[in-house]
Amino acid sequence: MWWLIAGIAFAILLIIVAVSKVRILVMYWKEGKDDSVSMSISALFGRVRFEYKVPLIALKPKLAGIRIRVSEQQSKDPEKEWSIDEIRAAIRNFKVLISYMKQYREWISESSKHVHIESLRWQLHCGLGDAPQTGVASGILWGLMGSIISAASRKVTFDCRPDLQLIPVYQDVPVFRTEVSVRAAIRVYWLFVIVSMMVWRVLKRRGGWKVWYKILIRKKTVDTPAA
């Protein structure tokens, strides 16, 4: 009898966890050459939380790479750098990984539909130091913002109306400042399905699991994508 009660309780708990949502809040801020990114992940109705902040993102001189800085509480090495060769190697490895996943485009399209955008706020201040030029640039940027949101709405599910603001700045000096805040959510059940389908597609591709193992586990580079 107790085993039956325990089994029913476990099944109910499993269902509750499966229908719960994983929420991700991403905030990006840029003013001039300064950038800042923060990300917060919560799951199990807020019982599990993870936060990560990058207060500085900077390009190295002559586009030689990228440098980020995090707080000492988040990492023993608060400043990290990647050379342009390391970035190119990472991009090459990513291309190889997805080439060894059967029908990866379909997987991305099917998976993204289960991502729900619960809130989106994008504010942009723009000024070129000249009133007519600022007006023209503002019109172009407003159209670009709308096009980006329209393209995104065809990939993911919007549960909100995006809050877009473009504020022209009529000053004698150029001004560019943007703030983006996005809150997205996906149910744990669909997250499990998406990962399972990814593993299945990798296994269906000949030699796929070996390539993924070499790149992700053994940290080796595979130069040849799948045909």
C-alpha cells in the first residue's frame, strides 16, 4: 500500500516538474565602447537560480580577439581573453558539430517554436551630432529594429507585445546607447524532448557521436565537416 502511495506521489511530482518552466532573463547594455551582459536562469518555480554577469566586453587592438571581465565571485579568473585564432577554431568546431547532426536545420526550427518570449524591451538612443542626419539614421534604425523582431517572431513564440523605443538625440556630439531585456521560457518537458532529439540525430549521422566526443570531451579539432 505504501509503495503504491509513494509511486503515485512520485508520478505527480514528475508531472509537476515536467510542466514547470525554465526561465531565462538576458539583459544587454551598450554605450559607446562599453558593453555589459547579464543572464539569469531560474527553474522549478524559482527554487533553482543561476546568475552570470559580464560587466565588460571589449575587442582587443586590431581585432586580434576579444576580452571579457567578470566578478571575482563568479570566476577565479575574472578576466578572460580569446585570440582571433581561438574564436575561428570555435566557429569551425561548431560548424563541424552541426554538420554531424542529421537534418539539424529541421531540429533547430522545431525546437525554437517551443521557446516562448514572455517579455522583450529594446530601447535605443541615437544621435549623429547633426539634426537631419540623426533623423534619417533614426528612421533606418527603426526599420531595422522592426525587421529583427519580425524575423524573430517567425522562429520563436511571442507571448507579449515587444516594447520598442527609439529616441533621437539632437546634440552636437554623436550618441549611441542601447538597452535590451529579454525574458524567455520553455517547459522542462520540451527541453527534455529537444535534447533527446538532438542526441538521436547525432547518433543517426554516421560517425556523429565520435566527432561530438572528440570535440566536446577530448577537446580536439576536427577540420572536415560531414558531407
